[in-house]
Amino acid sequence: MPAKLILSNMRSFLRLEKNRNKMKKNGVILHGSARSNGNTRMIADLVAQQSGFELVDLVKLKIGAFDYDFKNSEDDYLPLMRRVSEEFDSLVFATPIYWYSMSGLMKDFFDRFTDLLRVEKEIGRKLSGKTMSLISCSSGPERPDYFAGPFEATAGYLGMHYAGDLHGWIEGEVIPETVAQAAREFAARIKNALHRDEGDERD
Ligand SMILES: Cc1cc2nc3c(=O)[nH]c(=O)nc-3n(C[C@H](O)[C@H](O)[C@H](O)COP(=O)(O)O)c2cc1C
């Protein structure tokens, strides 16, 4: 076979493979701590490792606050959400608890869902039918009962399925075994939720 033909076949194969991978159901952990390598990250990393989900560190991106004139529409939010909407079927929000609530970075991220309802509506529509879940991290086992409320309600509003949450904390710079065990179970749950409608598609 001529070298040119081999090269062209190879290119077609790679393109097909790329599309196939894109179509594969997958998950992403959106990490919203104010620091990249803090406590939330330790737990999110364990879940990422157990689930195979990709982790995106939001603090490294430029994500501005919601603006009524959409002045921040050139920042990293829309490209990220375009990719998330195209490549992932499960979105896991990982946030520390700051003042009884999600981090400010995560709240900005949530406020920007409004961009997807008013401007980039196609991205917003693509979120419908996907799965949302939550990882929270504070200084101990207690978490306010209402904490998951905004996540669950937002999932409902966007037509997403809420798959539950994991709460964790760090003791002496390590993940306590109770939290590690819960994280392993959570990872298995979100992986199973990802494949719940896959049926025969699974390899
Ligand atoms: C600004 C700020 C506010 C906090 N507020 C709370 C709180 O309301 N409840 C709580 O249990 N812990 C609170 N904490 C403790 C953090 O939730 C805890 O240290 C967490 O593990 C930090 O995760 P990180 O390293 O990813 O930021 C707060 C910490 C900070 C820095």
C-alpha cells in the first residue's frame, strides 16, 4: 500500500477514535476551593482516582461574576461549559464549606448558569438529562442540613438528575478512613449512575 494511503487511513482511524471517545459517557469534577491543593482537593482527587473522572481546578481559570450585560462572556466560563456540555454526562461539584455555604468561586460559577439560559442557550439545553452530584468539605463531620439545597434545586431547574453527595473533612493533613471509605462508595455510585442508561452501548 502506498505510504500516502496508509497515512490517510491512519488519519481517518484517529478521527473516528477521537469521535468515539467523545461519545463515551464520562464525568468531570469541578473543584471550587480557593486553593488548588487544599482539603477539598485531597478528597476530590481520591474520588477522581476511584471514578476515573477528570478534575478541573476552577481557581486556575478566569471565571468572573455574573454580569447583567454579560461583560465576562470572554472569560474561561463559556469555553469550559461548552466542553463540559459536549464531553461529560456527569458533573460533580467539589466545594469547601465557607461560611455555611459553597465557596465564592463556586457561587460565581453557579450564577453564570444564567449565561447559559440567556445567551448560550444551546449549552444550557445540553445540560438537561445529565447527572449532578456534590462533594463538600469542612472542618468536621457536621454539615448544615440545608447545604445541598442549592445544588439539588439547581439540578432540578436545569433538568439534571441529582445523584447525591459526599461530605468529608481532613484530620492531621490526611483523609480519615471513614471519609476515604465514603469517598470510595461515592465514586462507585457516580460511576454506576453514569452507566445507568448505557445498556448495550457498554464495551
Ligand atoms: C473563609 C472560610 C470560611 C469557613 N467557614 C466554615 C464554615 O462555615 N463551617 C465549617 O465547618 N468550616 C468552615 N471553614 C473551614 C473549611 O471548610 C475547612 O477548613 C475546609 O476543609 C477547607 O477546605 P479547602 O482547603 O479546600 O479550602 C471555613 C474556612 C474558611 C477559609
